[in-house]
Amino acid sequence: MLDRYLPILGWLKTYDRGSLTSDLVAALIVTVMLIPQSLAYALLAGLPAEVGLYASILPLVAYTIFGTSRTLAVGPVAVVSLMTAAAIGNLALPDSDAYLAAAVALAFISGLLLIAMGVLRLGLIANFLSHPVISAFITASGLIIAASQLKHILGVDAGGDNLFEILVALGAQLGHTHLPTLALGAGAVVFLFWVRSRLKPLLVRAGLKPRLADLLAKAGPVLAVAVTTLITAGADLATQGVRVVGTVPQGLPSLGLPDFDAALWQQLFVSALLISLVGFVESVSVAQTLAAKRRQRISPDQELIGLGSANIASSISGGFPVTGGFSRSVVNFDAGAETPAAGAFTAVGIALVTLLLTPLIEFLPKATLAATIIVAVLSLVDFGALKRTWAYSRSDFTAMLATLLLTLLEGVELGIIAGVGLSLLLYLYRTSKPHSALVGKMPGSEHFRNVDRHAVETDPRVLTLRVDESLYFANARFLEDRIEALVADNPRVEHLVLMCPAVNLIDASALESLEAINQRLKDSGVHFHLSEVKGPVMDALKHSPLLRELTGKVFLSQYDAWRELRADQPRENIATIMPSDDSLRDSTSSSCNGCSRSWDSCNSP
Amino acid sequence: MLDRYLPILGWLKTYDRGSLTSDLVAALIVTVMLIPQSLAYALLAGLPAEVGLYASILPLVAYTIFGTSRTLAVGPVAVVSLMTAAAIGNLALPDSDAYLAAAVALAFISGLLLIAMGVLRLGLIANFLSHPVISAFITASGLIIAASQLKHILGVDAGGDNLFEILVALGAQLGHTHLPTLALGAGAVVFLFWVRSRLKPLLVRAGLKPRLADLLAKAGPVLAVAVTTLITAGADLATQGVRVVGTVPQGLPSLGLPDFDAALWQQLFVSALLISLVGFVESVSVAQTLAAKRRQRISPDQELIGLGSANIASSISGGFPVTGGFSRSVVNFDAGAETPAAGAFTAVGIALVTLLLTPLIEFLPKATLAATIIVAVLSLVDFGALKRTWAYSRSDFTAMLATLLLTLLEGVELGIIAGVGLSLLLYLYRTSKPHSALVGKMPGSEHFRNVDRHAVETDPRVLTLRVDESLYFANARFLEDRIEALVADNPRVEHLVLMCPAVNLIDASALESLEAINQRLKDSGVHFHLSEVKGPVMDALKHSPLLRELTGKVFLSQYDAWRELRADQPRENIATIMPSDDSLRDSTSSSCNGCSRSWDSCNSP
């Protein structure tokens, strides 16, 4: 029991010196990578830079204790930071203190929600975010984030809630571009793109091992930070208008619960839910991908608790919402992290930075942080996914495109909500007109196939409809309409068999429809039968009046139905099936699954 | 083409004297029934009594032209009138003129929405209202309507938006009960209940035919109206405080389009949509039930146009939202109506009443109308449905109970929206953890069954998982988790086969999950295969990279998969399957559905 909620008890007892060394090396590399990221994402969320550092200490320790992934690296990430900015930006708060307090509250609510979902084992709520919707949302977020950072590169003031507003505001400010800032910022962007695409092959050619070259290349942002800070400090660019991070309080954050403000919490609730879901989905897919590479396992429900406790930890140490980050987890994995202890060591690293190195950050240009964000988020932009989805499914593509456009034009929250709503509606639409076919018997076999595709035996008095979908409220009416049409178009029909091998569920709506169909067919003088009903579906039907009221029977196999319902054929036809007539009688009792009532006008012997 | 949109062209050309007589008789009976109903439902909607008459003239003519049911009787109905009152009551309008204008606009918007849905063939949007939700909603509406009418019976003023408020307000007013009103109202209620339950058997015993007795009993409300009006006029009860309908303008309504008020229309849009959907669902199920009794057909999409044009007609003649009513359609059917012409004749009847008889309505007590409403709507209350649904499905019962309680306590609009939302979520929940089973081969057969339920042959190196549900975003993660767990728990596994006979759909989310599973299994050194993939699903997969990247194969049958994947067994085992070895080689090519790439380490001969 305790093991389930405290995964640390599992790996800690076998922790040895080898793991310690591996984890320490990985932690060092991740720390170096995390310094610029945590500062930059705080900036993106509209918060003071040091808040990013605070969100990279205790949350990592909490995840080490409660998380199930061996290698997930937790902290501030781009999309969640953007969502934080959007959530708090909506509130029209009086000052930056209130803004920070709202961010801290957001992390707390998000943490509570995640833990609650974990304890209630509701991880599956994240399922409502379909992959195309998430993918489109992240692409759109990447574009918005990149656009929102351009103002720092240009050294101008320009805001906006959506891509259109941001670009218009930037365009209006182009004339006020601050050239020294642009030089630093554009230089950093070019350098970082070069590092990302060219440095690794260069290092490999110079004789380094590919993995080491890859890890060194990840240190690019730190190099950009160091160099531009030195230039800015040395050339005194801050007094010439290059905006810098400025004085950052030295020392660790003070701990404390966030103030409870019912009105504020209520306003933040939906945002916190969306942030929790998006963060969880992203984090779990990273964790699962990495775990599979070593045949390890993660527990999604416990991951909710791990991420929830990380957010609570962030909140009580003055931080903002966090989750598992993709690129830094991959770095952690590649650097050889073996246990979650690497995360705790990273936390120690960031704590030391916060204690000792913050004075060095004073002259760090915001343009450099913006450059690291732009280069990082553009890798999230994946237009190829649109193309792949278009090729596979128009329906999913529609949800994807709507999410992309709405997120870009109406903002992140409306975008994701609309995307979720639309994928639900489209799924219902797709299953509301299920594939169905009139079937007939393949000559010389016991198989039944679509009459439109195969030369099959049919009988105008016995129609068999096969429906290839679970029957539930979204397609209950379809079934009624389809059968009404069948009977109206086939005046000689006496028996209608609904063949159910692909029906995994019959809900109460569909059950009522079946009862209505049974009653209407009775009014029309047609017997209604079922065949090949699955075990769990049959179990449920036994609790309903349908089986009692059915004018026909329930047949185990469609072949049983065919033999029995054609038993009152003219003599010459019966003769041909005589050899199996005994087995027919045998199967009659077994074919009815305990409801073997014959109907009024039954002609069978 | 014209026939499709004008069903009248179909039946009018064969219209004969016999049908004319039948339709006239039915129209007379429905007219008598419709007079008190139309007055009462206008009162329920918060509108002047004559508006109910207006809504019972042109809409019936419009439905005669555009509707597809031979016997549906259109006009004001209880639930839609309640929803109209709720929609307009929310708006805080200045006076009763504005209230009436809003009702007229609501009918117009509702008509436009219905026609648009019909032209776009979106009848299936009504599918989102599951049967349990509709049933609970109607039961709750019936209770609210009955409670809201009690004030007329007591002769007091008491309002409220939900059942709780209404009952509290009534309780506070009990002391002010107006005794003459109560005497009339309670008398009418008792009389109407007696008519409903006892009059028919009495008439039958007196020698009448059951159907005629039934029809006569339906005239009970008209008798109550006549008698109480006479008493009120004769004893001059109106001056003693018995509230009466009062002066009603004589003559037909003037025609005209409603004023376009963008702000008002926007406010009414969601209400109009809900009214359209609820009205359509009710109407279509009545129409289908009656049509089946004569082996006739209705077209749901054309029904949308028929009901939409009825609402437009109601609006331009100063009426409020209408739809097909259950009890009056049954009366129309039982009275022998043969064609929609009966509806047009009923319209003529109501028009004559409006022209000639409105002076007689002046002294009609509101308490009598309230009594007819109460007796009518209590037949809508069906608590038995709760019990039946509980027995069949806890999930549907949850949606039902939530709809019932929310409608009673929070009002009709929130109730139905919450019901729809909840049934969607519960459906997703039910399919998000689909039934799945590890299967093994039944000895001596080619069938594969659940290893937990049957003594089957298994192989620790070949695991087969059968999933009994379509794969889509709600269960994509479940599948990833399930397979991750399987592989972690079975270290000897080399091949994992996903058996898909019940998979009717794989959406883009599930496709990505399958790709992720394939990649993760590859990282774990396990080959990933599919078997028994359905035709349409396979067709879709061919447009995806999955088949190209798959580390395993796609097998037509699970038996093919079993034979091939076990082909590298120790000699003695292979020997036993030797006889079929040739057919195995033959089937290899056909089993791969065009993607017959063998994987890297394939050991087959």
C-alpha cells in the first residue's frame, strides 16, 4: 500500500554507488540545461525570473518521492507557462504581486486536482484530449509563444492575446526596434539554431562520441546566456536600453501555503483543470516512451500523484505550474540517469545556483532568454502532423484544424476546449451512422456475407441485418430508421434478424430502441430475432424486459437462425436440409440463451 | 426532388372521398381536444390565451404540406411550452409585449434551426439526447409544470424557477388561498382524473364501442371548460376574485415576420436549439410509432423541415414554438385520420373557433386550464423508467438521475445540457476501459478464447490480446498501458498479437498509440502483430505509416498468426503441425493484406 503511493521505497533500497555516479552526472547536465529554461519560462509566464528557479527545486524533490518514471525531468515547460500566462492574464489583476499570487494559487489548485484524480484513479480523464487535438494545440502554442517572444528580440513593447493581435502589435512597433537588443537577440537565435543543427556533427567529426557531442550541444543555451551577459555587462548595454533580467533576490524561496481566496480560486479552476490535463498528457507520453526503452513501467494514476505533489511543492515554495518536460527528460535519459534520484540532485544543483549565482544573472538580456524560448518551441511546431492526419482521417483532421485555428485566433483555453468538444462530436457523428449490411448465406458454407458484395443465398421472408458498431444513444435512432426502411421496402418479410457479432455494448437508449423496433415489427406482423449476441451484452439484456417481449428468438449463431427460420419452407427445400434437422432441434434449446419462448405463430415442428 | 421536400404531392394525387370523410371526422375530434390544450399551454408559456389558438392554425397547415407523418398532430405541447417560459423568463424583459415578441422570435429561430438541420440532413444531432436523459427530463418537466399550475388552482400568486422555489412560494401563500377558485380548480382536477380513469369503462358498459368510448373520454377537458365557464359566468365569480382568461381579441391573427433584434436572437439561440432538439425527438418517436402500425414510413430529415416550417408558420402568425404532440396524435390516429389533410381540417376548425367562439372564453377560469394541464402532464411522469434503467445499466441510471435532479433544482435548460454532457462523458468512460482478454488456442480447434475462462494452449513467447471495442481517443491510452503492463509482466515474450475482430474503427489517436506501441515494443525487442483486422479498418490503415513501420505482420486470422509465430518451435512441436504446413506457406502471402514485410529477425523457413 505504502509502496504504491511512495514509489521511492521501491528503488531506494537497492540504490548503489553505480547508480549514484550515473545520477550525479545526469543531474549536472540537466542542471546546466535547466538554468536558462527555468528563467525563460518564468518570463514567458509573465513572472519574475527567479520564480522559474523556485519552480525547479522542490517540485523535483516531490517527484523523486512520488513519481514512477525513472527518468522524467520535471519543471517549468513552455506550453504550461503559456497557459499560465493566459489564465492569469484574463483576470485583470491590480499589480505584479497579485499576478504572482495567482500563479502560485494556480499551481496549488492544479496540484490538488492532479492528486485528486490520482487518488480517484481518474487518469483516463486525460483521454478526452485526443492526439490530433493535443498535437494541433501544441503546434499553435509553439507559434504563439514564438511570436510573443519577438518583442524581446526587437526590444519593443507589444502584447496581444492571440497570434493575430501579437503580429499586428509587433508590426506597429517595428519602427521602434532597439538595434543593440536586436543584435544580441538575433545573434543568439542564429547561434542557437546553429548549435542545434550543426554543432553535434562538428563535434563528432572532431572525434567525440555521438552521445557526448549531443549532450554538449544541449549546453548551447548556457553558452549563449554567458556570452551575452558578459557582452551586456562589459559594454554597459543595460544603460543603453537593452532590457535585462535585473536584480534577482539571492537565496532560497521562503515556504508557505498560498492565501486562500475563494473568488480567485473559482476563477482559476477551469484554467487549472486544463493545465493539469495538458501537462499530464504531455508528461505521461514522455515518461512512457522513455520507460519502454528499458522495459520499465510507469503507473499513470501514480503519475498524477507525482505531478500533483510537484505542483503543490512548487506552490508552497513560491513557484508556478510545472510538469514533465520532453527535451530535458530525454537529456536526463541520454545522460544516463538511472533513478529519480537524478531529479533530487538536479534540485540541489538549482538550489546552489539560486543561492550563489543569481548576482551573475542581473545583466542577462531578456532577448537571450527569448531566443532560447523561440528556438526551443519551434521544435514543437509540427505541420507534418496535419498532413499525416489528413491522409488518414478527414474527421480527425477537422478537429485538428479547428483546434489549431481557434487556439491561434481565440487563445489557448478556448482552443483546447473547442478541440475536446469537437472530437467528441465527431466521434459521435462517426458512430451515429454505423456500417451495416444486409447479409445472406455463402453457398456451401455457414458464413454470412454482405448481399451487395457477394453472391449469397437470401430469402425474401427472412432479412438479416448485421450492424458493425456498439449500439448506444448516438446510433439508436439510426437503427430504428434503418429497420423501418427495410420493412417498408420488403413487403414479403416475416422475420428480421439483427446479427450482433460486433456489438460490444447496448446502452439503455439502444435497448429502448430495440424494444420499440420489436413492438413496431410486431404491429407490422414481422418477428424480430437476434443472433450472435456477445456474452457481456447478453448478460446485460437478461436484466431487461426485451428478451421477455421479443417476438422472435436469440440465436447463438446466424446459421442456427437461418436453418430454423427457413424450416417452414416448401417441402423440396426442407428436404435438402433434412440431414441436419436433428441437430436443428438440439440447437433450438441452446440457441435461445435461456429465453427460448416460441412466438405466437411459430410454424416449426 | 420536389416530392422529397413536398410530401403533400405524394398523397394528394390519390386523395379520395373515403379519406376525406375519415380525415374530417378525426379533425373534428382533435379540434375539440385542442381548444382547451392550446389555451392552457399558452398560459403555461406565460402568454395570452389566444396565442395558443394562433399556434394551432397555420402550423398545422404548414405541417400538412411539408410533414411526412400521416397522422402526427402538431401544435403547442407541454414540455416545449415550459421550455419557452424558461427561455424567455431568463431575459428580464420590460413588459408583456416584449415577452410575446420574444416568444414569436423563439418560434422563428427554432423554425430556422430545424429547417437548416433538415436541409443539411443533420437529424442525427437529436441522437445526442439519450433516451434516459429525455425520459428524466420529461418526468422532471412534468413535475415542474404540475407544481407551477398549483397557484392557479389555489388562486394565489407564486412563482419560481425550479421545483424547490415553486413549492416554497406556494407554501408561503397557502394562507391566501381563494376558496371559490380552489373549489372550481380542485373540482376540475377530480373530474378530469375521473374521466381519464373511469369514464371509458363506464361508457363501454353502457354499450359503446371501446374506441368511441375512448374518444368521448378525451372530450373531458372541453366539458370541464364549458361547465366551469358557465358556473363562473352565471354566478359572476370573476368579480369575486376567480381569475378568468378575460377578453380575448376576436378574429384571426395578423401575419408578419417577427422583428429582427440581433441581441435578442443571440440570447435566444441556445434555448431555441434545445427546444428544437427536444421537440424533434419527441415528435419523431410519436410519428415513428404511429407509422409502424400501418407499415408506413416517415423521413426524419424531412420531418425536421416539416416541424421547422410549422414553427415559422407559428411565428409569422403571432404564435410560439410548436411540435408534434403525443396524446393528440394518438387521438388523431385512433379517430381514423388517413392523411395529413386531417391536420389542415383541424386548422380550419381552430380558425373558426378563433373567429366565432372567443367571446365565450372570457369567463373561462384559469383554474380550469391549470387543471387540464396538471392532469395531462402527470401522465408524462414516469418514475418506473428510473427503476427499469437502474436494473439494466448503472451508467445510464446515473445520467438519468442527474438530469432529473438538475432539471428539478436548477431548471430545464441546465438540466438538459447537463444530461447531454453527462451521457457523453459516461459513454466515453464506459468505452475508455474496454473489455480485453489475453487469449489462447482451444485445443483441437482454430478458435481462440480468454485464458482466464478456458483451458487453452498458450506460449510464453507469443501473447495475444483481444480488445472488444473500437480503438479511439478515449481508450488509446488504456491500450498503451495494458500492453506496457503485459510486456513488463511477461519477460519471455517475443511476439505480441493484437486481435481486432471487434474493432470497428481506429481513429488517429489510436493509430498514434499503435505506432507508439509498435516503437516501444521494438525498443523492448518484441514484435508487434495484428490479426483479424476488419476490411474498412484495414482500408484506413493503408493510408498510414503503421503498416510500413510494423515490426510484425497483419494476419487474416488469429490461427494464421498462431501457426506462423510458433513455427520456430522445437522440432517435436513443429512435427505436429506438419500436415498443414503447405497451407501455412500459402496463407503467408495472403495473410498480410499487402504489407507482407518480414521483420528483421524472422526465423520462419
